[in-house]
Amino acid sequence: MGTETLRNEASDEAAGRRERRGWYFYDWACSVYSTSVLTVFLGPYLTSVAEKAADADGFVHPLGIPVRAGSVFAYSVSLSIILAVLVMPVVGAAADRTGRKKPLLGAAAYVGATATTGMFFLDGDRYLLGGLLLIIANAALSVSMMLYNSFLPQIAPVEERDAVSSRGWAFGYAAGSLVLVVNLVLYTAHGSFGLSEGMAVRVCLASAGLWWGAFTLVPLRRLRDRRAAPAEAAAKEATSPGLRQLAATVRDMRRHPLTLAFLLAYLVYNDGIQTVISQASVYGSEELGLGQSTLIGAVLLVQVLAVAGALGMGRLARVYGAKRTILGSLVAWTVTLTAGYFLPAGAPAWFFVLAAGIGLVLGGSQALSRSLFSHLVPPGKEAEYFSAYEMSDRGMSWLGPLLFGITYQLTGSYRDAIISLVAFFVIGFVLLARVPVGRAIRDAGNPVPERI
């Protein structure tokens, strides 16, 4: 019996490792979209397509609404996030009720991958097609990441969760860096491959969709669905149809107001982070006049330094505590954006300095925010509260692009648009500084770490 038990335990452990390796591969699959499409290529390219369709005053007119061509990308990102906010609670409730996360993950992933692959047909003045595909792909990514993250508590024991989560991030950064190198070669030497510059960009966009779809097969083969217990399913059936589930979670969070206060602070400063990531390439190309090769190299630098920044800020957190380290990172974000406002046009070296500053604070800001929030979650409510965290991570990240787009529309200056984002980091700093983190952890029913 003892031998049989050991054999079963060894088999379960091997199955767990196999499932975790499959889980890592979804980050490997979808991170290429975030890096190559959203951060590097699509912003400048969609802007150029919209400019071809613009009138003499620089405006396009979707549905008869005058929109400055340079704001089309930012507005499309905002609309995609609003769509994700509407869809995520519905899909999340369905996943909780049925326990069938994997087919829903596959559906979201392949909707996003198909829309991204379809960007190959974005040429001429088809800015409406580009905006629509961006809205679909970006919303699908948000939904799929919500489902992907919900597997973490099921595949990793508490003591291994940080390590498993970190490996997922590492896989994503590695894939983004690898594909960016290939994109850089293809784009810079497009003539050698018999491609025009626009065709090279479209190939890079479509290849990200093909990569996303191909590597999604790995997690779909290795992840396992866990059926909800009948009592749990019945309870969730009664309380979690769509947006009402989100409302129920928020009502429960009101019993832990300090946790809610941290989530509000995170919502604000993370909106600024996400907007800088998505709009930096537009700023570099349109305001600073930098070429696509420079932008790709800068984003690659961000990807590499984000890993080093996360590790370095993790060490700082062990000395000064996570809250102080995050506050310091928000100061660094403010300084970096302010410096970006004064960057001279046509100076790639200074843009690389800006990219280095972003990379050093990017990974650490996000990693420490997630780990700090994990201390503020009441025991037994991890999945529910992290669902709300995902909504904050992606669901409210439309305000920054909206402010960026409106500022550009009103002023016609990308410098004014980029400096307007400082407000998110200043307000986020003030809100986070006011949260007594130690008391928040005790109120949530968790032990307070020595340094927090």
C-alpha cells in the first residue's frame, strides 16, 4: 500500500509539472501580440493608414464623427477595453458555473489570434478595418488572460505560486524578445526579402497572430478543467450571472475597505503604465520622427531590462518593503515621463535612455503590485478577488488612452499628450501612500510580513 501511495504521489507530481509547463506556454503564445502588435507595430502603422484616409484638416469621420487621424489608435484601444469590461464578467461567471475554463480560454485565444492574423489585410486607407480588428483582438486578449490567471490557484500550491507565476512572466518576456529580434531583421532588411515597408509590417502583425494560435495548442493539451462541486456550482448559478457577479465581489470588498483602497490606487497608476506601453511607439514615430527600427530596438531593450528591473526591485522590497518600493517606482515613472516630454526630435540615443528608464521600473511595478495585493486578499477568496484585480489591470485601462487621445485632439501635440499621463502616477502615488498596508493585511485575516 505504501509503495502504491508513493507511486500515485509521484504520478500526481509529474502530472502537475506537466500542467504547469503547459500553463507557461500561454504567456509564451500571447505575449508576442502585446509586444510586437500593440506596443511596436500597430500604433504607428494604423496611424499612417488613418492619415491616408483623412481629409485636408487631418480628420477621419467614422460614423460621421470627426476624429483626428492621430487619435484613432488610442480611441480603438479604449473601446477594446470597454468591450472587455462588458464581456469578462459574463465569461468569468460561465467559467465558474461550469468549471469549463479550457474551452473558453481556447475560444478567446483563437478569436484574438484570428483578428490579429487578419491585420495582414490592413492596407491602403482601411483604418476602420484596423480599428475593428484591434478592438476584437485586444478584448479577446483581456478575456483570455482572465481565464489563464484563474488556473494559477489550481495548478500551483500556495508555497510555489510566486515561483510559478514568475516563470510565466519570464516565458512571456522571452517570447516577446525573440520575436522582436526576428521582426527587426525582417523590417530592416525588407528590401532583401522582396517586401515593401508596409508589407513587412503587415507580415509582422499577421505572424504574431499565427504564433498566438499555434502555441495556444500547448496549454489546451496540457491544462485540465476542474468541475465545480455541486453546492458551489448551485451557489454561483444563483449569484453570478454576468455583471452581477462583479457587483457581488465589489460589495464583498466593501467589508475590506483598505483592500479596496489599494485596488483603487493600483487602478489609477496601472492605467498610466498601460497607456505608456501602448502609446510610446506612436510618440516616438509621430512626435520624435524616429524610424521603426529604432522603436523595435527600444521595445526590445524594455523587454530585457524589465526582467532585471523586476529582480532588482524585488531585492529592494526585501530591504524597504513592497509599498515603499512601489511608491519609489511611481516617482521614477513621473521623472521618466517628464524627461520624455523634453526629448529632442530625431535623437534615437535619448529615446533609448527613456526606454531604459521604462524597462527598469516596468517589471518591478507590476510584479510587486500583484504580490502586495495577494497579502490583502481574505483567505478562501483568492480567485474572486484576483478576478477583480484583473478587471482593474485591464478593465479600466481605457482612461489613459482616452486622455492621451483627447489631449492630442485638442492640442495637436503628442508632447502634451504624453505629459498628461503624469497625472495617473501622481494621483496613484497619493492614493497608495494613504493605505496603511499593515492594518489592511491584518484586517484581511493574514499574517503581516516582517517588511511590507
